[in-house]
Amino acid sequence: MTWRGVRATALAVALTVPFALPFAYLLVRNGQDLGGLWGAVSDTRLVGPLLRSLALGISVAAASAVLGTAAAWLVARTELRGRRMWALLLCLPLVIPSFVGAVALIAAFAPGGLVEDLLGIGWLPEVSGFKGAFIVLTLLTYPYVFLPVMARLRGLPPSLEESARLLGRRPVEVFLTVVMPQARAAIAAGALLVFLYVISDFGAVQLLRYDTLTRAIYADRLLDPATSIALSLVLGLLAVAVVVMERRSSRVGLRNQTHTGPPLMVPLRGAGMPAYLFLVLLIGFALVAPIAVLAFWAIHGIARGSPDATSVLADPGMILEPLLSTAGVSAITALAAVVIVLPIAFRSVRRPGRLGEMLAGTVVGGFALPGLVTALAFVFFTLSAPGPLGALYQTLPLLVLAYVVHHGALALGAAQSAVAGVPARLDDAARIMGRGRLRRFAGVELPLMLPGLAAGAGLVLLSTAKELPMTLLLAPAGFSTLATRVWQAAELAAYAEAAIYALVLVAISAVLTWFLVVRPALRSWAPGPLPGSAPPGAGAPPDRRSPEPTTP
Amino acid sequence: METLPPHIEMCPAVPTRADPRGSALALRGVERVLGGRPVLQGIDLDVPAGTVLALLGPSGCGKTTLLRCIAGLDRPDVGMIAVDDFTVSGPDCFVRPERRRIGMVFQEPALFPNRTVGGNVGYGLPRAERDGPRVERALALVGLTGAAARMPATLSGGPQQRVSLARALAAEPSLILLDEPFSALDAPLRADLRSEVRRLLAAAGATAVFVTHDQEEAFLIGDRVALMLEGRIAQVGTAADLYERPASRAVATFVGDANLLPAEADGGTAMTPVGRVPLARPAHGLVDVVIRPECVAACPGDDAIVERIEYYGHDAVIVTSSRGCPVRCRVMGRPPFDEGDRIGLEYVGEPSVAFSR
């Protein structure tokens, strides 16, 4: 390795260190206090939350797998009208953070909410607990299955299904014997992402009062930090195991084969009405209902002049301030994330090998660790650290660092594809022409990578804007984002105020999602059912990793 | 036919126009528009039972769309398709692909990756026979005895395509469609499989439509060849018909290497830059005569100048200029001339065809 190579490697390794920090801290802290760890793990107080996390994770993952797969098959493989529109609408619940979904569910059934007021139902069902968390999380996470399965189905050579049909099998049989086995890996990968999302979720379970691991960790953090740290380690190990499994399962796949003409679509015939009804209900409950509930509260609150709503309206700073701090801190985080992961991306792509894989894996590990756990690790680390490190507690730099550690993987994926997209030969060519390393980077590589890096930064921006538990734990006193405002208002049952902040947040999230996730996906979506006009190879499936789960 | 095919309940037997009885496959006036572009226009075609029709054409001429219409994977906008004298696609009837009893081999093997080779071959058989002797027989036919338990991914391209063929043959379909099945294979493998498929289809007595853009392949495999150009059938006939008696200028230039030499015809012959050429069809006045390079021989003389020699090893093409008109002349081995030499040219072929200018 040349001296320059050594330097590049050293830089990449050094930049990877912060990503390993939270998990390493949890290991060390628990290792120092094995008795406390054993006490917490053997305690019955662990078993309950752990079982509840697993139960919620498994049931939501299963339900999402069913809903997401059914929707993906309908959109990708049947004679559905307006498939582009359906595909778009079915992705959109991604823009609603889980705590906003939970607020919407609670507010809908709260006294004075949409259900009581509009429908005139006097008896309001209890929505908290498992039931509510299950409903909210399933409706918000099925896109994590829908997207990869749809990409997989669209990538499947149509000749497989056509062969099966020509060999005399009915569409249902073909689905069960040919399509399902091929889509299984994608479904499993999607379901694992959902499982990870659910066990990492803090906002929805906290608001809906379902005692999972995250809720126990949050509750114990002040009075019983030892238990909190032990439970964090358990949750962290679980999450990392899930991510390892997910990466294994998503690697399995059949290479795409040449498409010739339009794939054979399954006629809906008599099943048309139920199919459309299913999609309408799914989108209705997952997307329209939460927004309608929030809009109802916001409008009613303003119309009736409820104190919380009017106070928000009276002072423009009430909205502007969290809006600006959300935008500012997210933008800084996005920029920092790209700058930090770029050397790691270069090292792992240009010199593929075990070290590169380890570095990239560490960054992904930072993403796997639930945001709440990452934030807690930073809290305890800075509080127990001596001297200048301790002063970092509840400062913006630490908050941004924690954000970067948690969301950096999103930027890394984009940066890796950006680096891979620049042929190394270009660098060689520039080098032969006598350009120095920095000038080569600035003049040749950076301009080519910019769109990819911007997309990565955008994903980080989007996830940071929706982030809740890390902000709650690490934000400086007096610093609030839209997410924390929604949270505080919801805890006070000030639903009108919560709704206003939530709608602003969802609107920002929707705009960002449109530019970063939906538009690129639609661009790669060949002109659908109109055959003949599809250029070969244009049907590249939307990048299934782009909308990553974000700890809400 | 002893037992009616299953699609009879779907679709009444409609006698097709112009008496295609005896044809295993008949198409009448089939048209298809895709993305605003007419891809198929007025296709009429008959394939007698037990014969192989090679459907030849450049890429984008609509041959794959035609095949998909026959299979039921696509539906013509206009026209009628009959298989074994039963209409499978017409103005008010459309038999779904799974009920047509048509076998198809795609460009890629399209094997189900989650099933064994035997599982693939048996996929189209009745449940009881899915791992019985019929599967073994079909595999033996394509030379893959004993491969039933292997997974498709463990086979290379050639054997995979054989399995695909066995899968199509195993169900004993009334018609087999092959859509450029060798286009993804290496040249030597192609040549092997080509002659083997020819033998297999003959042995099975199968009726088949074989799509290809390779003229050699079409001539080798097809009992008859249908040339398709820009969505229309330009000519149907034996390979010799297409090569020696092309129906149009376009056919003449697409099939093989051709000189189109200006000439003046006077009925049975035409006076060309290479001398007098007999005509298969009488013509008069100014015409272009189709003259294959191998039908021109060099002889002593000074009518033509050698401009270039394309040496291929087993043969060579002498590019000459005869009375200001380029003439290509094919000779075996290496020609004893150099560029700039003056030679004479004479016509040595069968009666040719002429198109008026």
C-alpha cells in the first residue's frame, strides 16, 4: 500500500470510530457491571417488555408482510388501472412518523375528536396498548414490504410466469408456485425491516402506553440507569441481529433478465371490485385518515378558538422557531453525514476487502442501534466522562454527532453508489494528465458524485427532521424541533396544537420524500402498461434500500 | 381429433376463412398496435401440422409480438388465430394462454429457480405424472437423462435451454413456439443446439414456429421460412424460394448478399453489366436484376476493375466495378488477382428475378 493509501485508510478508520461508540460504550458499561447486567436480565421486569417488543414486532411484521405483498402483487402484476398512481399513494404513509400516527389515532378517539364529533359515536373504544400500537405501526410500515416486493416482482422475468401459464396453470397457481417462491426473500427482507422499525420505535408505544423495551429503557433512565443500560444492550443486540439477517436475506436474488415487451398481466375480472376496495381502504386508513384527523383537530381548534391552537397562531414564532431549528439542525446533520461517510465510502468501494466491509458494516451498525439507545449511550457517556467531554452533554454538536451516527448509513449507501458510479479509470486518466489528488477530486469526481451525494444527504435530512427520541434526550434546553413540539403537545392532550405541528412536519416530510424517494423511483418506472415504448433495461427497480426505516 | 381440447368450452369452433383446415396454426388478418405504432399489419399465415415454420426478420419487425399473440400472452387488435382448427383469438373470443396447449421456449431459459430440473419439466403435466416416466422421457429426448434431481442454477446456458425445451415438449402441446432460443448462447453451442433442435422437432413430429433474426438459423431449422419486415409478412416459402426467387427488393437484400444490377429486360432475359441473365419471371424495360455474388464468375476479359478483395479464408469476395456499377463476386479460396487488375465477369447462375425500376 502506498503512503497515500495508508493515509486514506487511516482517515476512513478514524471516521468510523464514532459509529462504533454507542455500542462499544454499552458493552463496556455492562461489562464493568456484570452483576447489574445479570440482575437486570434475570429480572422479571425484563421478560415482560422483551416479550411485548417481540410480540408487537412479530405481529406487525407479519401483518405488514401480508398487506405489503398483496398490494405489491396487485400493482405489479394485475390489470389494475392507474398503477403508477396506486404505487405512489401506497408509498406515501412513509411520510408519517410513528408518533404522528399515534397522535392521530389517539386524537381521533379522544373526546371532541373526529369519531365522536362527526360520526356521533358516544362510546369511545380504548385505543392504547397493543391494539393501538399494532394498528398504527402496521399501517405505517407496510410500505417497507410493499417497495422491495414490488421492485422484485417488476424485476422478475415475465417469461417465468408466462411459461407457467402456457404450461396450463391458472393465475392463482402461478402466483403460489412461481411468484411467491421468487418474492420470498424480498418479503422476508421487508418484514425484517418492519420488525426492526417496531422494536426500535419509541414514539408510538410511548404515546399508546404499550410497555415495550424502548418504553422501559426510557422510563428507567433516570431512576435505574443500570437496568436502562442493560436493557439497551439487549435491544441493541436484537436490532443488530435483525440487520445482519436482513442483509443476508436481501443478498439472495435472481439476476434480472432481458424484458421483451409487456409482461402478461393477470386479469382482475370479478375480483376487480374487492381489489380496488382493498387498496382504497389501505390508503384510506394509512394515509387519509391520520391526515384527516389532524386537519380536523387543527381546523376545529382554530375555529373554536381553543387556547392551545390560538396561542400557536397568535405568535408566528411558535411555528417558525421549531420549523427553522428543525430545518437547520437537519441540514447541518445531512452535510456532516456526507462529509464524514465519504472517505469511508471511498475506502470501501475503491479498495474492496474485509476492512472496507468492516467499516461499512460499523456504519450500518450505528443505524441498526435504535435511536433511543444511541442517544442514551451518548447521554451516559458524556455524563460519566471527565473534563471537556462532559461539557458536551446537551449541546448541539453532540446532538448532530448522535444524528450522524444514527442516520449516517443512509448517506453511506448513497455515497457508495456515487463512488462506484465514477469509473476509477477517470481518476487514472486525470492522473496521467498530471493533476494532483485534490484537484482530481474537486474537478472530476465530486461533480460526478454530486447528485448521488445530494440524494444521500436528503435522506439523512428527511430522517433527522422526523427524529424524536434522540432529540428528546440530547437537545439543549430550550431547543425544540417540530417533532418535540408535537410530542409535548400530545402529552398534554393539546391535540389541536399537536395537530398543527404534525401537519407542518408531515408536509415537509412529504415534499422531501417526493423529491428524494418517489420521483427517482417513478423515473425508473418504465411507462407501465404501455408496452413497446419501454426502452430495454429502463425498468430498473427502485432502490429498495432508499427509504430506510427511521426511528420515529 | 378424438378428445376436444379443453378450450372448446371457452370458445366455439369457428371455421376460419380461406379454408385453413389441416393447418395446425392459421392466422388471418392479424393486426396489433402497441404504443401508437402498428407492430403487426395484416398477417396471414398457415403452418401445416408437423412442420416447422421459421419466422425470420430483423429485430423490431414484430416477430416476437406475433409469437406472443399466438401464445395468448398478447391479444391482437384485429384478426383471427386458430390452432388445430379452433379459434383461440378472434373478434369475440380469446382463449387464455393456460388453456391453449401451446408450448413456448423463450430467449432466456425461464426455468423456475426454486424447482429441480424434473420439477420444471413436470410443471405442466397432470399431478399424477409430475415425477413419472414422462419427465424422464422428455429429459432423455434432449439428452439430459438423470439430470432430474439437479437444480437449474447448477446447469450452464446450453443445458438450461435444453431443459426449457424438454419442459415445453413434455406436455405434448399442439404447437411449440420458440422465440430466438439460442440468442443468448455462444456461437459453437448455438450450432450444436440448432441441428439438435431440428432433429428433435422432426422426431417429435411437432408443429413449431421458430423466431430468429439469423438467416442461417432460419434456413437450417425451418421447413418453410416466413420473412417479416416492418410488421408484414414479406414472403413465405422454402429457403430456396426466398433466396433464389425473392418476392421483392427488400426480401432480396435482407436474405443473403445480393447485387441489384441495373439492366434492360426483354422478356425472358435481361442485359446486365455481367452479361445476359435469364429471368425466372418475364420482365420488360428498365429493371434491377437480383444477382447473388456466387452466381458471378471471373473470366478472361477487361470489362471490370478489381477495386477491393475481401478475403474470408474459405472464400473471398471480389468487389469490382463494371461499367461504373459495383458488382460483388464470390469465389472459393484466394482469388488470383490484385487490386487494380482488369477482369471479365460472367453470369453462371440459375434464372434470376428482376424488379422494374
